[in-house]
Amino acid sequence: MLTLYNNAYSTCSQKVRLVLAEKNLAWEDHQILFKDNQHLAPEYLKLNPNGVVPTLVHDGQVILDSSVIMEYLDDVFPEPAMAPRDAVGKARLRKWLRYFEEVATPAVRPPSFNQAFLPRFENLSETDFQAAAEARPLRKHFYRRMGRHGFTDGDLTVAYDGFRQTALRMETALAGETWLCGGDRPSIADCCVAPLFDRMDDLGLASLWDAGSRVGEWLARFRARASWSTAFYAGARLSDTLKTLHQRRRTPEDLVTC
């Protein structure tokens, strides 16, 4: 029995849902609602002391961290394979996973919070905001940097530069390849980063890559797969429910960093 504690619009949840869909696995969907702070509830923290999603429970075993969950699923349910089986191929895959965790994932957070999540915090008193930050086991320093007024143009510049770098590296890797690790179907690496591109697109920041590039074609190819519509159901994109999503958008051309 597979149970995934996840959130509809969480990019880390989406990448695990893509793997589950690609493998055509049956699973129980347990939604964690951020607006109700369910990820910080004592009963959830007993399951995941980091206070983040997703969390996979498989036959009573708790597996944490989205990239770890993806690798776990490919180990336990090896067909269809979503990771190379040879040592060099595995190293190539893990190189991508570590890079995405170090560069692309952090790059998505500042614009996401400024455009979508900041309104939940900006009307709090400073005392209440600090308490809200302190309640987050893994992200308290991230929230303190954001503050009640959001990330600065300098923070956004760093984020956009990191995402551009990701797109450029992928552009090179996709020369002559359909997917990041080769083969005729998405790998764990593709599932890891595709939701990040979808989020930036949803935020109105698709100008960070060229739609006609190899990366743009790769994203369109993934979106055309059946797994995509399974993982990205109604409500899985911020724009599905936040009609003001672009009102706070600052594109790279808007930024003032000096």
C-alpha cells in the first residue's frame, strides 16, 4: 500500500506524482493543506519532522525527501525503469538530481513566495511573523530572509540567474537526446525538474528559456504525456486558484539591483 502525503501545487509533490504516474502505480492521495498549516500539525511532524511535503508511506515504512522517494520507487518498482542501471548512468542521474536541488529548486522559491504566498504573511505583526518562521523546522531561515515584505530584487536576480543556468545546461545535455538521461521515456531527473519549469511558466517567467529551444521542446514533449495530466490535475497550478498571481510579478527586465 502506497500513501503519499502531498500538496496539489507543491513542486516537490508534483515530481513524485509524475513518477507514480509514469509507473502506473496505485496510491492513496492524502492532501496536506498549507493554508491550514497541516504540514506543521503535531501528528504530521511525527511522520515528517521536517514539516514539508511529500512524505511516502509504503507498507508502514516512511520515506522522506522527494528525490529520495523517486529513487525508492524506482528501486522497489523497477519496471518501467526510470533510472539507468549501470554505475556511470546512475552517476549521471544523481549529478542532475543534486544540481537541481542545489540550483533550480532554490531558484523557484523567491518568485513563488513573492507572487503567491507572501499575502499570507505581510499583514502579520513582526512578532507573529517571527513565530510563524520559527514554527518551520526546515525553512525558518528562508522565511526570515523573505520577511513580511518579500524577497528583494537582488534575491530575484540570483534566482533568475540560477534558473537560466539550469536551462542552458539542460539545453546542452538534450543535444541529440529526447530525455536528460537518454532513452525513450522520462527519467527521475526529468521528473525532478519539469515541475520547476512549469512553475516558472505559471508565474509568467517563461522568458527565462526559449520556447523554441531544445528545453522548450522537452517541456512540451513531457506535457503531452498521459502522466502529466495525471500529476497536474485541476488545482495543481497556482494560477488555477490565484487570479492575482501575476500582479506581483517582477520579470528580469523589471529588476533594480544596484
